[in-house]
Amino acid sequence: MRILGLDTSGKTASVAVLDTEKNILLGEHSVYTSRTHSQIIMPMCKNLLTECNMTVKDVDCFAVAVGPGSYTGLRIGIGAVQGMAMVNNTPCIGVSTLEAMANRIFDAENILSVIHARGDLFYAAWFSYQIYMYYDPTYIDRETPDELQTFEEIEKVVEHIHQHSGHIIVTGEGAEEFIRQYKASHEDMKETLLRIAPPFLRLQSAAGICHSAAEYCASHKELPTASDLTASYLQAVQIQKKKNDK
């Protein structure tokens, strides 16, 4: 199965193609941009497919980040995938942005994936790789659902893990801000067991989207369609808040 994945949930626009039969990432284009995703995501898809000697008709499954993330960005990515998939009624997989970013961190017992919302609020989820003597997992294990949490709520889990399990890898678009706030509230600590993922593994990646979609395809006989895609904002968008405040 050849999966075309998109991630437009943040400032990074990313497109990738994964061949699950050959177990090869055929290609990936990513750019951290201030331009509108609607201007660049479709040309990126077209260019990558051409470089992989493919067309939209050769795609067996589409995958896209459905949140949390930028309201506008998520709508653009989902709309792009729906438009391409409806031509041939190709299956579509909606993938958590937090899960896709955590998927880039391998062989870690504790992974905290975060996106900074505002102030002390973060979109957060915990993941891990449960590696045993005769078992080397292909896919990541989810420990908690995606949630909008305060720094203090996440901090409590961090402290609990520090007491029982050891190191934590922090990844995602909000990793630097979370580490900054953590250090600010633990000035007496000479070192922390929090480790931040390197820049080239930390941000949104369509390769992570494809990997999560491959797991879904491997464990489900029936796959969702374009009409099943729904964004997961985890909080009311700003326009809804204004209406509710009136």
C-alpha cells in the first residue's frame, strides 16, 4: 500500500509517501513557512508524486493530520486530502498531530508530545515504546488521549514519572516552551530528567502521519473515507468563543 500523508497543522507544511509493502519512505517534502498552506501544499503534493513516479491515481490511501493544531491549517490539509481522495473514492485516515510527532522518537519509554496553545495551556499526550526481551515494537503505544492541559497538570505527571520510570523525551511544536516553563518553576534543580528532541525530529512531519496511518491500515479491515475526516480542535475556536461570550 502506498500512503500519501499531509501535515498542515502548524507552521511546517509537510508531504510524504510511504510504501508499506516495501517498507520504504519513498519521499518527503517539508518546509517551515510563513506562507499560507493553501498556497503551497498542493504544489508540494504534485511535485513529490512526480518525483516518486506516481500520480494521485496510484495512491492507495491518504492520511492527514486532523489536530490538534491551527484551525485554518487543519481545514486546508483535510480539504486537500478530501479533494484528491474523492476522485477515486480512495480511503482516508485522520491522524493525531501529537501522535505523528511522537512517532519520530524511537526506543523511548516515556514520550511527551506537546503543542503550545497559549500561556500555560498545552495540547498534550503521552506515548511510549514498550520494548521487551523478545519483542521489538513496530508502532508506538499511546498512554493518554490528546488533551488540552495546563502546565501544572502535565507537571504532576512528569514528577510522577521521574520518581518511578526515569527519563522523558519531550517533542512537538511546544517542546521548547514547556521545557522553559519547567525550568522556570524548578530553579533549584541542577539538572532535569527531561530531554528535548532535536530540531530535525521535533516538529510536524508527514512521515509520522504516514507511519500512524500504516498502523491503522494494518489493524483495520475497513478503512474510512474522505467524508469521515473530522478536525479535532480540542477547544472552541476563537470565533465560537466570541459568540458564546455575547
